[in-house]
Amino acid sequence: MTKIPISANIYDVKKIIAFLLFILIPLSGYAQDVREEVLPNGLKVFIIKDTSAPLSVFQIWYNAGSINEQTGKTGLSHLLEHMMFKGTPKYGPKNFSKIIQRAGGVDNAGTTRDYVFYYQKLAPERLSLAIELEADRMQNLIMDPKESLAERDVVMEERRMRYEDDPQNLVYEQVLATAFNNHPYRWPVIGWMPDLKGITRDDLYNYYKTYYTPNNAMIIIAGNADADTILAKIKKEFGAIPEGQEIKAVNIEEPEQLGERRVFVKKEAELPYVLAGYKAPNILNDDSSALEVLGSILSGGKSARIYKSLIKDKQIALSAGAGYSSIQKYPFLFSLYAQASPGKTIEDVEKALYEEVEKIKKEPPAQKEVQKAKNQIEAEFIMGQDSAFFQAEILGIFEMIGDWKLKDKYLEGIKKVTPEDVQMAAKKYLIEDKRTVGILIPQKVRSEK
């Protein structure tokens, strides 16, 4: 598993690819003292006892990611995340973060396709403050029309910076929109610009009242805090909040892809870029373990196949790699990407990417190479175990997928992968008919007059 990029950072394609590669650290084999309880109003509570943690962490997660939006209203989840810091009548506008900072803590939030979450890091004795603040803004968020419009403009500018001004992000966005015909994974978390322009205060308020309810949320506490005291405080602050309407899981099936799809993006840029995405399963499919190892073999550092071939040996790419994340609610993509070196054609670069895949299809990787990839995954896992924040984050991600205990299945699956499994995965999923390719065609940079 990986640390989730906070807020809109996940829209940067280069960081997304890194995110997909680094999402490899579950907690299997790590002894956790997890207390779990569900309040009468449906709010799930998890408390992870960690006496070694210098700070305690409060996280609240909502099933309110971009997949819960509708066509024509994309971007609501992320914009509402911004609005959640505008305050309540009790604590005043824009005071949430200031209150946490005065208490010696830090806070932030993140929106993804599958969920949104908010967190605070505080001394254990100050956790009650986070509980009070989050319970208040679950019900009483200020939704001033002028503030809503002003924050909408902020997000629109954020989109301009992260997409309109970043050609590689535009390619990534277009690949997703082309690869998925029906599933909401096809639209960007930050939303389409025309949709953002049309979002109203009432759109935000209705979304808030629908999805920000106890029965559509979970709280995770991690650190050296007394579980009984914390649970009593949560029950006091959140217990009286009425449950909302039942939120049904997204049940949209993606039609079968029957041939390669290509999309071209013409944008001011210096060098061409290619991103190829293959339809691939999520963690609920056993093949996902082999795909994780395959991704590490292709792109697990400077000794990995793609870097060694395209960048070091052939010197035809400035950057190149592969990315895959099985930690999604629904099947997503296995990606190959590369930026051509000056004077090199994107056709040669794309061909070289596929050649690395074909080598594995023809001959399985050596046992030593597979074991190295598996070792990288386990090493990343060990590095994450000392963080109370990360322990909470991992639990939250897997619970959002379906069950926090899935984290055990994840690493168990990785350990069982053989060279033949990796070869099978490449043959089964990295095929032309299931591929969507995005090509950046650089346009001359306009000179300012």
C-alpha cells in the first residue's frame, strides 16, 4: 500500500504513476490491536492501539469519491472537500485549521475516485478536539453562496494549472475518458471544466446532505490513546447525529473492450509522450498479485527492465515506466508510459515499451528477478509499519474496498507469485485489444508578443 496523495496532488499524472507503483504495503503479519464498533446510526469506528506513536491520528472517511457523482456534475466531491474547511456557525468561517494548529496539530484531506477522507494529527490528550470539530462539520457546514462560487473558481484555476498547463496530465485524462465508456472512472476527480462552471451552491449542499452521514462514514483512530475514553467521546459527539438515506454501491458495468483505442492530444510541449493503459482487475481478482509483481519487474527502479532498456541502453526516453494499482473498488488500468528523448520518435519509444512486455510473454522472468520484486514490496511494507497515520490509512483504504482484513490477502497473494504467474498475467491482460493509447503531439510554444 502507499500513502495517499493529499487533495488534488493525485491529479498529477507523474505522481499518479508513482502512486500506482508504490501502492504495495499492507499489514499482513503485523500484529495490530484493532478495536471495531458500529454505532446505532451506522457510523463505523476503528481504534488502533500503538503505544510507540508520539502523536495520535484521527481520520474520518466518507464513501463520497468521484464515482458517486453524476454526468454533468463531476468535481462535486473535490469541491466539497474544499468547502469543508469553511467553518460552521459554532466555530466560525475558515477557523477549522486554525483551531487544530493552535492545539499543536496538523490537518488535511484527500479526495480520490473511491472516497474522501479528512485527518488531524494531535497529541493523544487533544484528540477530543478533533472529534468535536468533525462531528460539528458533519452536520453544520456553512455553505454560503458567495463562498461556494469563490471556491469553485479556486478549483477551476487548480484544474487549469494541473491539466490545461500540463500536457502529460491531459493525456492521462483523455486515456481514462477513452478507456472507460460507461464507468465513472472515466472522468477526472477534479471534474470537467464545463461541469465545474455549472456547479451551484445547492448542488454542493445536496451532495453534502446525501453523502456526509454517519452510515456512510467511518472513523479511524490510531496512536497511544485510551480506547474506552476515545470511544465514549465519539459516541457522545456523533451518536446523536441521525443516519441518512442508504447509499447504494456504484453498480455500473463497463462494456467489454473489443479493440485498441487511440487518442491524440495536441498541446504546447517540448517532447512527445505516450501512455498506454490496459484494462486490469482489482484486488478481488487473484491475478492482481501477479500484475503487481509484473509492474515492479518492469518499473521497480533503475535496474528494472523499462528503465534499463529505454533510458540507459537505447537512450530513446527521458522518463519511462509502468504503473498498476489493484487497490481500487473496481477494475482499473495497468499503464506503460514514456517521454521521448530529443530527436527520438514517439513511435520508436512506444514500440520499445511493448517489446519489454513481449519479452516476458515469450519467456517468464527469472526466479531471482521475481523474488527481487517481491522483496521490494515487503521492504516498502516494513518501512510503513512505524507510522500510526499510515496504519490508519491502510485500514481505511481496504475497508473502503470492502473489508479491512483484505490487507492480509494482499501480501499473501504477492508471496505466492511465481515467474509463470507473471508471464500468464502479461499474456492475459497486456494485449492490444484491451489497450488504450494516448499520444502527446507537441505543438510549438507560442511566443509572447
